[in-house]
Amino acid sequence: MLTLAWPWLLILLPLPLIIRFQPLTTAGGQLQMPGIQQYDVTEASNKTKRHWVLWLLWLLLILALARPQWLGDPIELPTQGRDLMVAVDLSGSMQIEDMVLNGKTVDRFSVIQKVVSDFIDRRAGDRIGLILFADAAYLQAPLTLDRRSVAQYLKEAQIGLVGKQTAIGDAIALAVKRFSQLDKSNRVLVLLTDGSNNAGSIDPDEAAAIAAKSGVTIYTIGVGADVMEQRTLFGVQRVNPSADLDEDQLKRIADVTHGKYFRARNPKELEQIYHDIDQLQPVSRNPQTYRPQSELFYWPLGLAVLFSLLFSISSVLSSRSVVSGRSS
């Protein structure tokens, strides 16, 4: 967008007109202006050209003084807000189709991808990171303000990518390790799982104790329906697809870190959980933006210099032609 840094200087544009219409002194029946040479009628056309050139030069000079600028698109500045890590379970049980999304039965991970992506998009001003865990825990995205990239990494993740078991303790320990490399901030870990810890080298309770000492708040979310119908040779049976979910351990992890445990049995509950987390851990501050500025005053200033040179050269050539015509 084109703008002027000092637009109020444009009030100087009519200044020559104000000076021109000041009372003039007369001498010998002619209007006299001090310091300005009088021209005869034969020079009327030259005076007209000179008049418009001078006005153009004045306009360009005032425009340069007003400092025209080009403002670029707004750029979001990094803010020292909340550091929020999301740990997502990619174990084999995430393939269980016990969720209904938009009228269709889908697996748990598909629901998590949609709801968590919306949550990440709302966290403007926070640094977001992504951990994927199964047999072990892996940092998929470090803490960053680039929420779009984090959401894309989650979208591209696949069940079984890092194994089929569940290493909850390793996921917590990895998050604490990444937080410890940063300055102090509001450190939050949101951990989603549908099972119990059956892999990894660190016990979840021990990892939670370390997290509490490091000032990390953990919100745990147990995902999975309570009842699911399965067709068997003996007919339709109702089973509990979340029998492996260790809710007691997830509650302990949340309690020791001053967080909270949530239970998500369907997409609506999972979405409400993330809205609740938004309330418990609101975005620290609104992101600050700035617009890059490019100075453009040198364009009208350069044109003014160019036109003044051309005008001077034209005046000199015109004077020489008049003198040579009179001498002949």
C-alpha cells in the first residue's frame, strides 16, 4: 500500500499562489516584483512553459518532503508466549473405528487429526511443537510459531509410523527435555493416548515427577469409545474398545503436574476438551505484527532534479537562439 509519512506537508502546495497574489508595487505604469525580470510580449509562450515547469518542480519537491512510502504485507513478530507441546499416540490401536465423524464411522486417529489441527490453528501467539510416540517417542516438529507447518506434519503422520506399542513415559521425557533447552515460560504438554504404557525406557510416573519439577503442566486425554458393536459368528456383540486405557495412570500424571485429565469418547467430547484447554491455558498475548516500509521519496526528488536540469539546458539553448537571431 502506498502512503505518506508526513502528509501534512501537502499544505505547502498552494504557497506559491499565496505569494503571487500579494499586493504588488507599481512603477511607471507597470507591475513590478522585486528580483523578478520583466519580459516582453514575445516571450509569452516561454513564460507559460516556465510557469508549468516551475509548478511541476514545486509539486515534486513537496511530494518528496512528504516522504512517500510503500507498506508491505503485515508480518507476525515472534512473541515470548506459551510453549505448548502436543504428544500424539500412533500405536496400532489408533486404527480402531469407534468414532463417528460427519455421519461416517472413522478411526480414532482421523478424529484426532481434525480436532488437534483446529486447536493448533487457534493458538496464535504460542509456540507449538509436535511429538509422535508408539514404541518410542520422536520429535516431529520443534517448538515454533509456524502453526501451519505443525498442523501439516500431523496431517501427514500415519498409524504405525513409529511402531505399534505405547511409550507414554518416553513422550513425557522428550517434551521435558525440549522445554529444558528454552528459557522459562508457561510450559504445557497435551498428551493424547488410547492405551496404557507398555513400551519405552522411562516409567510415566517418574517422567511426570520430573516434568513437575521442571514446571511443565500436563493435560492428558484418554481417547476411545466405551461401547462398540462387533459382528461375530455368534451375532452382534457389544465390547469395550477402550479396555486397555489406563485412566488411573493418566489421572496421576495430570495431578502431579497440576494439569487435568479428560476423557474423549467421541469427536464432540474431544473438541470440547480442547476448548476447555483454551480456557485453562489461554493464549499468552496477541501476536505483534509489523509492516515493512520502503522509502520512495527519492523518486519525486530525482524527477525534480532531472526536470530542473532539462529546464536549465532548455533555457540556455533558448537564450542563445534569441541572441543569435538578434545579432543577425
